[in-house]
Amino acid sequence: MNFKIAIVSILTFGVLMAQNAQDIIDDVQDTYEDVDNLTTEFNQIETFKLTGSKSVTSGKIYIKDGVQYRFESEDQKIITDGKTIWTYNDITKQALIDYLRPGSGAMLPRDILFKYPKEYYATLLGTEKDKGKKIFILRLDPKEDVKSFVKSIKLWVQNKSWLIKKIETTDVNGNSTTFELTNIDIKTKLPDSLFKLKISNDMHVVDMR
């Protein structure tokens, strides 16, 4: 009898956890649907399984309407207006221009918010505290019929504000990339001109379109 009760409790807990995970994702999606502009500082930590090495990058991210995106680090800029993508290296002065193609490997914020939750199972792993505020930890794993270079995604979501504070992706090779987001601003309006690379005479431009 106790064994049966334990099994029922485990199954019930699993259903509640799954429901809670989906509820959180729904709240996050609703929040970002209403956000037209977002600016945040970030720390990016890349860990390579084969060598065990790590690289750390800091910078700023700008997002507008979920599809316009600007990533700035100390020596690189990645910019897209949703149609064209510019990749610029400040050291070599090389600017690559291409169409933003499906499956190009560029993970847009909208993909994490809307594409991946449809193609991945969501699990609530638990909670933690950050400066007294509750943070939900979610994991997204691809469904059986989904082929993706991204093996899993972990999201740290702040309760009530439903803003994503941290993202960790792991690819099929076991390499992981973590984005830690701070000083998130969703009030400042961003101009469209921010999402196009300004070409100057000292740049070496490679147009791949």
C-alpha cells in the first residue's frame, strides 16, 4: 500500500513539475511579447569539452522587436536587422555580410523564447535565490523527432518579472555556452539604425550575399 502511494506521489509530483515548467514558459513568453526594446550587459562563458578550456567574454546586447539583435564584445560585433547579419572583428577590421539564413547557427532571442519551447520538452529543475529574489531553473530537451545542434538549454528565470537572468546551452559535442545577464533595461527605446553595421573606409568588407 505504501509503495502504491509512493508511486502515485511521484507521478503526481512529475505532472505538477511539468505543468509548472510550462506555466513559467508561458509567463516568460507573455512578458517578452510585450517588450519592444531590451538592453542588457552580459558575461559569456564558453567551455570546450575536448580541451577543457574556457573563454570569458563581456559586453552588451541590444534587442528590438525580438528579431533585431546587436551583440557587442571587446573585439567583435554581431548585428542583425532580422534579414541581414553583419559580423565585424575590431582587431582584423573585417566585416562579413550575409543573409540571416535558417539553420545558420545564429541563435536569436526569439528562438529561445518561442521556437525552442515548441520543439523541446520543458522541465522545472528547481529554484534558487538571487539577492533575495526567487529564480526558477528550467531545462529544455529536444523532442524525439527534433534534430538540433543544441542538445539542451537551461534557463534561469526571475519570479514575477519573468525576465531571463541566465542562459546555458550545450551542443551535441558537449561544449557549453553560458550567458549571465545583468542591468536589464526594457524601458529605453532603441533606434533601428543600431541594428545595421555602419561601414567605414578602413573596413575590409566581405559580402557573402
